[in-house]
Amino acid sequence: MSTKTYPTLQTESKLFERGNRFVIGIDEVGRGAIAGPVAVGLSLIDKLNPALTSWPERLQDSKLMTPKSRAEITEPLETWVDGFAIGYSSNEEIDKSGISEALRSAASRALTELLASGSMRSKLASEGAVILLDGSQNWLGKQAAGLEVDLQVKADTTCVSVAAAAVLAKVKRDALMEAFDGTYPEYGFAGHKGYASAAHIQALRTHGPSAIHRLTWLTRILA
């Protein structure tokens, strides 16, 4: 498989070599949408897991995968990782606090879910864990839940743990937006998942915003 389009464990292996037993890959989904929540996914991998090098071979950057491919590897991914969680921040939170704070809140919720078990929290603290965050801006801060944050540009493309987190978050958020389509059928959420497609913008101009639209993001669209 080409490392240009398929992730590897190269970055995670370097983090393991720094004395960490665990890496938590984190990525966000829905940041650029104009409706619906933002989602932050995380996946926990353990260097001692015998299956560590046997992740689903079709795993890629979630944006390069078809909905069918993402759906087909969701269950295998959930089985392969040593833990995963998805946190959300609503459109109201985004409007009130801004996208960066909303992302931090969503990540905090996901980390709280992952670390709900006292034994898991203790294990990460005693045996070493680091967060691997996709992007060029550290919206988490230097630490999150007391863990060091390592920033990696294009980690969703190159790093297995982050790609896994992104795919799981994408599948869960897409399902949520498809459910919203039944409540607000006039906007076509099942098709564009809340992003600013031409059809979505036309629906906004015809019907006005719904209860799940990010109102602070619509100023220019509805001007």
C-alpha cells in the first residue's frame, strides 16, 4: 500500500519509543459545516496489543473513503482499537463560544468517556500515554486530561490512530445528520451532512435557518 494515501504506524511508533505505552489519536469532523454539531473522535491504541499492526487494510483519511467503505470498516475498527469515544458540541455552543472552544468541549467529553473507568485512567497515567492531534493548530492546548499533546499536520492521512478516530467520528456524525433529515427534510441534510452545498444554501434562502443551523455562520449566506 502506498504511504501517500494509506496511514502507517510510523509516527505512533516514535511516540511509543518516547516511553508511552498508549497513543490517543484525535481528529474533528464537521468543523466547516454550517449546520449540526461538531464531532471530535478519539481512538486509543496500545503498543502491547498483539493485533496492533493488523488494522483494517482499507483504512484511509476519512475524506478519501466512500460512505460505503467507511461503514464497512466501522465494526472492524471498533474491534481493533483498544478504546474509542466521540464527543459533540452543538450548533448553539458553537454560536455562543466559537468553534475552537466548541472543539475543546467536544474533545473533553470524548476523553471523559474514554477515561470513565478508574483503571483505564490509572493505566494511562502509570504506563505513559500521549495524544496525537491532527492539524497545524493545537486547539486542545499543551495538555488535555493531563496528557501531552503532539501535533501532526495531515495526521488523518498518515497516522493510523488518527485516521481511525476520524472515520469513526465521521460515521457517527453522518448518521446523526441523516437522522436530522427526517426532522428537517426541506434542507436535505442526508445528502450534504450540514455543509454548504448549493442545494443547502438554496434551501436556507427559501426556508430560513432551522434549529440546528449555526446562526453566526449564516450572515453572508443570508445577507
